[in-house]
Amino acid sequence: MLEDWYRKVNRPEFVNSDPVLFPRRFSDPADIEIAAFLAGVIAWGRRDLILKSGERLFSLLRGGPFAFVMAGRYRSLRNRRDCPSGACIHRTFFEEDLAYFCRGLRACYQTYGSLEALFSSALNRPGSPDSPGDPGIWEGMALFRETMAQGNGGRYTKHIADPHSGSPCKRLCLSLRWLVRREGPVDLGLWTSVSPAALYIPLDLHVGRAARQLGLLDPARKANDRKAATALTAQLREFCPEDPARYDLALFGWGMENAGG
């Protein structure tokens, strides 16, 4: 059943209604990487509003995401103090938050050369104490969060979840799914040094509801946290150990069809 829903959703026409359309507009790997993480960070709420906000966000990136970041063009972005309404990009994400991301991304590229290199450098690190034997993608998320903070004087942001706090890191997992999964036409498969087998399901309220209705998660446990994301991904690996995150598309499709069920 999951494979049927995966095939229904994993089609070219899905791209135009999904924030993955933003990284798909670029051809340079660095532009694609940055666009994937920026599109992922605003991927919450109503899909039509996410797409509208995405157009607003990417209209600010003059000359392309990588050039905008590395040339420091983000210094012209406005803050809420000087421009309370006009600085809003998406819900609680403002131009000053975009500037934070740009400063952090600049630090990532200066230190590692690419975001792929940053994440792949963490894959051989030992897992965190709460997940011994972890394949390392959570440590990649933690390293990304730390490097982004280093680029901002040690300051963290609520828009980058901490995997060591128990968060499922839905938006980071979504960006990683786009970049890592090899099979199109939705996902990009840009990265080659990170295996799709290392991915975790981007778990949010809707995916969690669908998974519980399908018996893939314990319905008595309501929290959509890292433990739930780990448990759900373990179930999905039973069906496809080399690419469990493919079923994110299936759960999305099934959930949309059965909303309110």
C-alpha cells in the first residue's frame, strides 16, 4: 500500500505544489544546497502560504543564493525594529532570520567547502548518548546547528532544531531528503557521500497522524518527537532499508486523501 501511494505522489506534477520547486530552480550545487535548506526552514503551515513566502524569500537573493551569502549581500536585509511588517518572510521567519542563516551558511562554506562535506564529516562520529549506533545524520544536524551558531557569534536560533533536545528536526530532515534521495522526479539526489539509508522521516503532525492510523506508530504515544521519528523510520526500513524516507511522500499522499479520518 505504501508503495502504491509513493508512486501516486512521486510524480513531476507534485513539484509545482511543493517547496522543493525552489531548489529545483537552480543548477549550481552550492545554490541548490542553500536553496534546499532555506526552503526547508519555511516549510511549515499551509502549503499555498509556504509557496507564497518562498517566492518572497528567493526574490531577496539577488544574484543567486551562494553569491548572496558569500558576498555579504544579506547585510542589506531589514530587521523588525526598523521595519516591523515589511521584514516578515513567513510567519515567524523574518529578514533578520534570513540574515542569520546567511551568516551561518557563510561560516559553513568557509569551514567545510560545502554543506555536503559538513554533513558527511559527521557520519563516522559516534552517535549521541541517547541513540547508540546511530548512523550519524543526527550528528550532522547537530554540527550544522553549531556551525551556524559560530557564524553568528555563538547565538542559536529557534529556526534550527537541536537534535539532542529530542526534536524530530522535521525541517532539517526534509531538506536532507531533497538533497540525498537519488530517485526523482521530486527529490534532487544532489549529494553522493550521504546514503539515503541514513535518512530519517521528516515527522510532523500530519505524517504522525497518518502513521498512527496505519499502525506504523503506537497510537497511545502522541508526541511527534525524535523517538517517534526514529521508531517510524525503523518501521519503514522494514519495507525499504536502503531508502526509508521515500515513504514520506506516501504518508503525505495517504494523509491528504484520508484527512480527518
